[in-house]
Amino acid sequence: MRRVILVLLGLLSLSACGGASHSSGTSTTHTTAANPEQTRLLSELRSALEDPASPLANVRDLDECIVQQAKRLPMAALRKLASGDASTSDTDPLTARCVAQGKGLNYVRGVVANVVAGKLKPPIPASFRNCVVAGVGALPPAQLAAALNQEGVGRHDYSQRLGRRLALACVKKPAIFRQWQKVWVAQIRSSLNGRHLPAAFVQCVLGKAGQVGATQLINLVQAGAAAETAYGEKLGRACRSSLSG
């Protein structure tokens, strides 16, 4: 297996082409009343969100929520947002508040699922990929919102932990584990090919590799390539000892 890819739920960047598509929620200072400039800036923001080139063009409930949240921003932040200069640290917290309310939920889940599916390519079993993608589709609004908030301030650990939980839950399913086990053994077999090793030694290593349990496999996957290499060396020592005896 040489390095199983665990799911990382990537940050969501939903900015519209040619303009901003998020709003900032980092300030607690609110505008107290509408004024002509605010009205104009909100109109520009709405137009950017609903522009056909915007990825949010057809996600009207999220668009409307973002505009409503933008009404609470201080004018300096609103100007920055409407100009398209806002960064994810400005936009993600506001989008997170909308997602927490269930706005644009299917769209956001779909974006995350596409990111995940793109990372889980062969030899990773399709059943594992499908399981994780299905798990993304069931993520509650609060967890998605929390991931956005954390990504907005440059912290990726929450998304990584969330993705890892989804991945491990799938690996623990017997049918998916059996497929991973086949990948694991196949990769070890491939690493032994061409090394002119005794057939008995190769069969011994493959036999022991095939006995790895779900929990042990998960631990090895989590620990990374160095742990997998050390485990393979341990199998080799065990087989040399048993064959020499």
C-alpha cells in the first residue's frame, strides 16, 4: 500500500470569478442603518454572486444569506468585500455562519466531496472512495461550518481530523477492509519482486502481511510510510528467523 491517502477535507474557496462571493464576519462592528453607499455595495455584491460566471450563481439561498450577513459589516469591510479584495480569512467565517443555518448545504457538501474524490484515486479501492464521499454528504451543517471557520484562520487540523474520522470509519467496514488488505498485500508483493529472494521467504512475508488486522492496518496507515516500512522489515526478520530454524 506504501502510503494510504487519508481524506483531507480541503478548504472551500467559493469566490466568484470577477468579484467576491463571500462576506467577512470577523468584526463585531455593525452598520446601524442603510445608506446609499451601503445599498450600492450590497447590490454589487448580489450581482457578483448571481453572475453566471460565479460558482454560487444557482445557490440562491446561500447568496441571499451572504448578502444579509454583509449588511451587518462595517463600511470598510463591505467596501473590501464588494471590490473582490477579500481573503478567505474575511470570507470563510461569514460563509460558515450561513452554512451553519443550512444555507447552500448541498452545494458545499458537493464541493467538499469533489475535493475528496479527487484525492482518492487508484489503487485506492472505489468502495472506500464511495464510502468517504457518502460520509461527506452526511456531514451536519455545524461540522462544515466549523471546518470553514478553522480554515479561514489558517488552521487545518480540524478538517484533517474530520476527514480522518470519515476515512477510518470506512476502513473499519469488513468489505472495504478486505479490499484494502488485498491492496496492502499486492504492494508488498510488488516491493519484493525482482529482488531474487527465496520463494519460501516471499510466501512467508506475504502470508504474514495477509494476516494484518483492521486495527493494525489502520494504525499503520495513520502512522505513515516510515511505520509501514518498519512493519515490512519486522515481517522479514520474522520470516528469516522461522525459515532458518
